[in-house]
Amino acid sequence: MVNCKVLAIANQKGGTGKTTTTVNLGIGLAREGKKVLLVDADPQGDLTTSLGWPEQDNLSVTLATQLEGIVADREMDSHAGILHHEEGVDLIPSNIELAGLEVMLVNAMSRELTLKNYLNEVKRGYDYVLIDCMPSLGMLTINALAASDSVIVPVQAQYLPAKGMTQLMKTIGKVQRQINPALKVDGVLLTLADMRTNLARVTAESIRQNYGRMIKVYQTVIPVGVKAAETSAAGQSIYRYDKNGTVAKAYASFTREVVRDGERQRNKAEPSRSR
């Protein structure tokens, strides 16, 4: 049995901090001694750029290459194209070719399970796989949800991004009912929050009241920070770029919450497997 947790970082709204969260949670987990694979499932390739590969079109093997092989039933080296970042994580990169693959998936056999079939080949040896989803609820995001054990939803602490959570939760529910009944929502992460403003405080309280009874809202709140926005150009995590800043401390705290939750979930699952 593969003891690896696959996490989708998903929200159909853009600008909620999905990529920043994927990078800093992934490298945070690596700093906690976990072996981590990051998957760039967005044709814009922001995760790939953020980790130091801005020329995605020059990469010979990307996620699109591997998924095309699955669709065409070609024999391929599933580990080809995996990049290694100096801060201890591996990356399956992406570029604009992934947009064409989304069209191809429409007519593919078992189209919702293409990414899952690929990750089943590569996730052995990893403790965590984190999928950075594109800002839409299209076929690639459905593939990510179908391939995942859990979802983390970054939500900007403002009214409109919070309002958009309703449609995402409906899509997750549909995937649970029709494709992946084991899928769980691990929690909602408040991001880009300026808690000095009334809007951020009211939005945070509204999310905790409206969703907190059904799903976890993480105690950690990721503050807005100029340094965090600069990390993409540097190709580094916030821990290396601004290790003593408030955003680095927040992501370290969030990582510890994720690790604790994972340990609790495993401890609950072990007695049920032994029966």
C-alpha cells in the first residue's frame, strides 16, 4: 500500500494564493522531513515559474506530455521530466500545452481519471503530493479532485472570493458522489488577509460562521505581504526569501496544522484497517 496523501489546492477564483500556498506548504512539509512532489496542473505554469523555471516552453517533458501518453495508451517513463528544487521538493512542471490537453480529455476514455492513473505511477516514495489547480472548474480541476484524497481551499479574506466558495463546494460534492467518494475537504485557508481592516475581519468571521460547522477553517491566517509576492521572481519559498517575516511564520504554522491533521487522520484509519 502506498502511504502517500494527495492534496488538491483548489479554488476556481483567481488570485486567492493557490500557487503561493502550494509552494510554501510543499517546502514547509519538506522542512518537516516529508518527501514531497508538487504538480503544476495549470496551463499558465505559475507553480513552475515560482520554483525557478520561467521558460516552461523549453521543457521537453511536462504534465501535458505524460497525460497525453496516458490518453494515447503509450508506454512512457512516468518519472521523466520531474524536476528537483534546491529546497527539497520535486516538481512535475506545466506549460501552455496543458490547455490543449483539456480539450483532448473531453473525448478520452475514463477522462476524469487520467491524472489519477498517472499519479498512481509516480507517487510511490512520496509522503505528500500537492496539486496546484487552475482557476476554473474545468476538466483539469475535475481530474485533480478525482486524483486527490483531500482538498485545501485557499480563500482571500474579501467578500467576492468568499462568495465564490459555494460553487466550488457544489463541484466537490458532485465529484464525491460520482467519481471519488473518498474525497474530503481538509479545510479552508484564509489568505492575503489584512486583519487591520474591517472587511477582512468581517469576511473571516463570516466564513467561520457559514462553513465552520461543516468543514475546518484553519486557525492560521496568511497575512498579505509584499515579500510573498516577490518570491515568484526569485524562484524561492518564503522561508528562504524572508525567513523572519510574518508570512513565513504563518506558512510554517499552517504546515504544522496540516501535519497534525494528517497524523490524526492516519491514527483514526489504523484501528479501522486492523478490524
